[in-house]
Amino acid sequence: MTKNTAATVFLAAHGVAYSEHPYTYEAHGGTAVSARELGVAEHAVIKTLVMEDERGRPLLVLMHGDCTVSTKNLARQIGAKQVAPCKPEVATRHSGYLIGGTSPFGTRKVMPVYAEQGIFALPRIYINGGRRGFLVSLAPHDLKLVLNIVEVEAGLKT
């Protein structure tokens, strides 16, 4: 068992069953590295992105590791004029996590969470556990049990 993070404390407090998966973190390696290190499909590794709308309101986007977010499609679906990724220091301020270790669980600020709908068709997902080099795996429906998820179609295959 690894050292608790805000994310694992949150999951435990909400009774979510999860498995821990530490791996050797590589700066700028992204989900390709974590998928390779864990021997899982990159499509099942879910990235947590901190973005903001045109008014600077933060939001989280959960996306398959092998896809990118169409910010235009996302903005249209959530009723925003535009959506863009936050600068790293702003993302850290909102989430409480360092870039590369951002989890949707136990964030500093409560933010709306938008998840690519395809995530919920997977049998199991791997998502950041609150620090670099640490993913947790869980059933995707558990996301809906503990987060106020809005499903979207904003992914573009890379």
C-alpha cells in the first residue's frame, strides 16, 4: 500500500473499491507511459484535465488517454463560449495537485466534472490517484457515485 493522497482518502471515505498502481513517472510522458508501465490499453487510462471557460471558471474534463479534447465541441455541449486548458500554476491552484498528478477525487475546489461518455463503456479504468507515478483502477460507474459527472462527447482520437 502506498502513502495516502487526498484522492485515496476521498475514495476510501466514499466506500469506493479501488486498486493502487504505482509506476515510474516520466516527465511529459503522459498516459502512453503509464499505460506502458502498467501493461494496460492507453484507452483505459483516463486523464484528468483542468480547464476553464471564458469567464475563468474552472472545470475538470475526464478523457481517454489516447484521445484529445475538442474544446470547441466541449464548449458547445456545456453552454460556454469557449473552453481552454488552464496554465499549470492555475490548474494546481484549483485542484491542489501538480500537473501529472491531477486526480478528480479530493480536489481543493469543487469543480464541475465532464467525462467522455465512452469511459463508462469500459470494464475498468485507470485514473490518477493524486500524485505523479500513481494511478488507481476502479469500475467507471463508481465515478458517477462519488462525482457529479456530466457525460459529454468531446473526444477526438489521436
